[in-house]
Amino acid sequence: MPIQSPPSLVKLLSFLFFFLTTTNATAAATTQPFKEAPKFYNSESCPSLGNDNTVCSDVAVHVAMTLDAAYLRGSMAAILSVLQHSSCPENVFFHFVAAASSSNSLLLSQTLSSSFPYLKFRVYPFGDSAVAGLISTSIRSALDCPLNYARNYLANLLPPCVRRVVYLDSDLVLVDDIAKLAATPLGPHAVLAAPEYCNANFTTYFTPSFWANPTLSLTFEGRDACYFNTGVMVIDLDRWRAGGYTSRIVEWMELQKRMRIYELGGPYLHFSWFSPETSRPWTTVGTNTVWAATTSAGCAGICTQVRSACSIGATPFALES
């Protein structure tokens, strides 16, 4: 009769294998060599920052992204694309949000500094442990990562002097000047602008518990089936703070945790409470303007092919406060 390993030993060995594999993958992602990028210079027409404190400058274009070892290559590509296509690259300031619980934050920051020695940036620790308790399991495991929700807390993480920011996912590369995107007019009341997608089947997005609740189901009464992609956003942080939108998102997350009203999970829950306050779709930047191309493969049907990537070309819309 063959000798069987004790169950506890098998579990221990399985855990050690998973831990070592994950650790090695993370270490490889943060220690892989990246070439040093050249210095990018402003054109003659660019406004000068002068002696202004860059992190608080209204002249600077503020860009926010998350910073994580698993998506470091994508982040590096996104940064490079922003600088390459910017007419005023020296006026771009990056705000990176990294998980406070991660032991790689310092190494990630050092990697950025060595690859982009002239980059203006700051890294902010994100208390991901508090958010972890609000996350419901999703059909996409990537959406269960606490850092994926950091975009909801930008108004709290960034200095109050930062009034407007462009948020970008780490799987994006810019194909146009980010200053044009940052200058997107929001009107007198809009909180943010983002690409809009319509003709969505909300009946499959939300659970029977949602539709059975008369108060919740009225959310979509008399409205078009539209939502927006949170991977590219131009956010008025002053209006976001004034409207307390971070707290409102947390309330939806708590509700989702209690009774599971939404199937996909993740930051896409934005559209379920923002949409009632949405103004009519506007096309200031053009319906087919390509601002960014995503390097992930999950955009079939909502974007067009640009070489080996997909372009986001949907009409953006503004959200009212």
C-alpha cells in the first residue's frame, strides 16, 4: 500500500509553492532591467512652471496612476507614451498610488527614478487593508485587488491643491497629447468626463435581488442603458470633494457586500450611482477621437483595432454634481 502524505504537510507544501512562485514573479517584475528614457523637452510655446511648486501647479498636467509590480511593464509603457506625445512633457506631474501593505513600494519608486530620471512624480501609500473588507468577489479576479479601487480615493490621497487630474489605467498607452485630454471642458457642474458606452444589457449586469427591490430598480427608470469606462477619466477633484463622492462609492460597496446587487464588481459600480446625474453626451473632443489604446485583450466590441491594440473611441460624457 503506498504511503500517503499527511494532509497538513500537503497543504503546507502547496502554500510554500504558491508563496515562492508569487514572490519570485513579483521580484522579477520589480528587478527586470528597463532602459533609461531620454529627457523630453518642452516646446517653445509651453508655459513655464517657473519657481512654482510643481505638485500644486495649475499649469502642470496632473496624471494619476496606480503602481504595482504585477503591472509595472504596462505602467512604464504608459508613462513613456505620455511623455513622447506631450508637447510640454516637462509640465507633466505624475501621482502614483501604491499599496501601503506592499513591500515593493520603495523598489518600484527606485525603478521609476532610474528609468525616468527627469520625471516629476510622487508616490502615495494607499491603505488597501481597509478597502479589502468592502470588496465583493467578482467574475474577474483582477477586480478583487484593493489597489484597483484606489481611483475612488484620489481626492483624499492627492494634496488638496491638486484640482484636476487625468486618471489612467496601467494597460493604456497614449497616442495624442495628454494636455488636450486634461483640458476637456466639464461645464459648470460636471464632476468628471470619461468614455461612454451605450446599449448595455443592464438586466444581466445586476442581480435578481437588485431588480426585486423597488427602490433600487427605480435607479434606471426612464434612462438610456449607458455607462462609462473608469479606465480613462478627467476628474475635477474640487467638485468630487465637495460632493463627497468617495463616501457615496463606499456606501454602494457596502450595499454590494450585504446583498450583492451587481455581478461584475470592481470600480464599474461607478455607473450605477453616477448615471442619474449625467448630462447629455457631449462630443467636444470628437466621437471618434482616439485618446488611448489599451494593451489588454478584453476590449472587443467596444473599441476598434489599432495595430495590435484597441483604441477607445467612444463618446465621453460628463457627470453632474
